[in-house]
Amino acid sequence: MSRVERLPNGLLVALEERDYPGVAFQLLVPAGAVNEPEGLLGASTLIEGWLWKGAGELDARGLAQALDTLGVRRQSGAGLEYTLFSAAFLPEVLEEVFRLYALLLTRPSFPEEALEAVKSVALQALLSQEDQPARKLFSELRRRVFRSPHGRDPLGREEDLKGAAAGELREDFGRRYTPKGAILAVAGGVSWERLQAALEPFLAWEGEEAFYSSPELSEPHRFHVERPTAQVQIGLAYPDVGPDHPGFYAARLALEVLSGGMSSRLFTEVREKRGLVYAVSAFPAGVRGQGLLMAYGGTTKERAGETLRVMLAEIERLSQGVTEEELFRAKVGLKTALVMADESVRARAGSMARDLFALGRVRPLAEIEAAIEGTTLEAVNAFLRSHPYRNPWVGLLGEVAHVS
């Protein structure tokens, strides 16, 4: 079981203690594309990169060396709804690791001479989308799905990245890098008492709660992004239910039937039987407060029209129900994924953090497994009848005559 408590400064902390020779954490900071100031899109990406240029008495090299000496395997990055810091390490260095991360949050150096290099990296990441047509399409699809800032691209906007000033980024850091709304999830071989003591440096982290707008959808429509590419990218988006909805597990099992492997409906009907695509899939892509199902197909100009028609038909056909055999395979697939994730404390820390962000609580793995196993064929098919996947947003990228 997980233990969850809120520190006096507002930081929400969760621990799942395990008999395991390592520790992992994920820290979610409420600074993402959704709450960036207008005119400063991409600020979260810039701030996250700039943070690593030094903190307290350490410059960029000193900070990196200190963490490497402790054996910390780490990642970080700014996303749509939050900025994420994750790390895995041995329990004996817990206190020093947390001291360094607290230093990063409470005493960042933000050296002005390093900002241009940070901007250069961010601009390269943004411009690299031009060489990733599927990524480009889904960035545009999300922008069109949402009326709210949830349609923004975390990579930002070129003119905003170039024009961001050091002073306004520091001010934005102070406003959005706050413990109120932040989540720290820890899993592995450490006790609650030891974790509490190790978190003392985080108590110096202060700030007011960051603002989040509610997600708002546009009306479904179709669009085409003209690109001189050899292939055509197809993207679909459907409103869906989130993890707080009573039909959530029915929806996830239906998605597994649709796109859960080489025997799934999309793979079988679109690729195996007709040979229309080189890649096809469907996946959840929601935000807090709004579920979303997206689907992707990569094909040729000549096959684009038929590919789109077959994808639309297969996804809509879910409303007719799934079979007992399909549901059995879907349950095995989801439970296998759950077991595999359970073997990694890093994955568990991530799922704990996401649960707290989306639901305000941590779901025990046994609860998730029981919910999957306990979802009946009747429940799945009743959900699909009452929540048919129809009338999606449709986007195409490439050289096609029109979107029909």
C-alpha cells in the first residue's frame, strides 16, 4: 500500500515501500504548456533546460558530476500539463540526492550566458518536427481538438522561444515552479521515517498554487496539412472517458481489442488483410478532466482514401460489441502490461505520480487488476453502445487531393 501525505509547503508526497535494492522517484511540477503565459510559449521547456546550468554553489558541470558520482540515473522534461523529473538510485544516497534536487528547485543559478545555448537546443527540437511528419500531424491535430490551451505543443513556438528574456523566464519560474500542486512519488527500499527526514531540504521550496484552465473541446472537423512527403499520415481523435469515469476499464479493454497487438482489429483489418499501411495504432491521449482516444495510420498517397475509410469503419464497429474471445485476450494483455510495470520501481513511481495528478489518489495494483478481471463482456458492450466512437477529428498530412 502507498502512504500519501502533504508537506507544510503544499508538496504532495507518496511512498510505496518495497523490499527492493533501489529507490526511484518522479517529481511532477505544475509547469507545462497548458499554463504558460501567452507570448511565452515554450517557457517550460526553456526553464527545464536552464535549471540544469547550475544551482547553489554548483555550476552545470559540478551538478552533473555530483549526480553521476551518486550513480543517479535521471531524466527530465517539460510536457503539456507538467514538468517531470525522474531518478533512480541506491537507497544509501537518498539524502544527498534529495538535497541536490531541492537545491535545483530553491536556488537555481539561471546564468544568463547559458540561456542562448538552452534556446538553441529548444529551437532544434521544435524544428526537428519538420523531419517527423507523424509528430507534426499530431501536434496540429491536438491544436485543433482543443479550444483551451491543452492544444498547445510543449515544444513551444519559434518566435516565443527566440524572444524569451531572462527576466521574464525567472519570473515565470517563480510563478509556476511551486510546491502547491507539485507531486513527489517514491517507490523502493526506503521507509517513511527516513523519507520524511530526507525531504527536509524541500521545505524551503515556497510558492503559490499555479493556475490550470479546464479542458474545452472544439467541434469535430477535418483538415489537411500539405507536405511534399512520400507517405501520407492519418490522425483521428475521439472524445473518451478518463480514469475517474465508471466505464474507464471497459474503455481500456475495448481499446486493447482495437489496437492491442498483432491480433487486434486495426492491425488485422487495415494491415494484414488489405496491406494498406506500414503502421497503424490507437492509443489514449487525454488530459486531466478530458479523455481522448487517438488513432494513427501511415500509408501511401494512392491508399490514403481507403485507409481512412477502413480505420473509421473499424473504430465505429466497436459499438456493435466485442466477443468473449477478444475480451479474454484484452484482459491478458492489460494484466501482462501491469505485471511488467510492477517489476520496475521507476515505472511504479511514475504510475503513482500520474494517479495522484489525475485522480488525487494512488490506485493499488491489486485494485487495477481486480477491476480489469471484474469487467464483464456485458459491461464492455454496454459501454460501447452508450459511448460509440463516431464523428472524430480527422487530420491528414502529405500530398493528397482533399479530405473526403
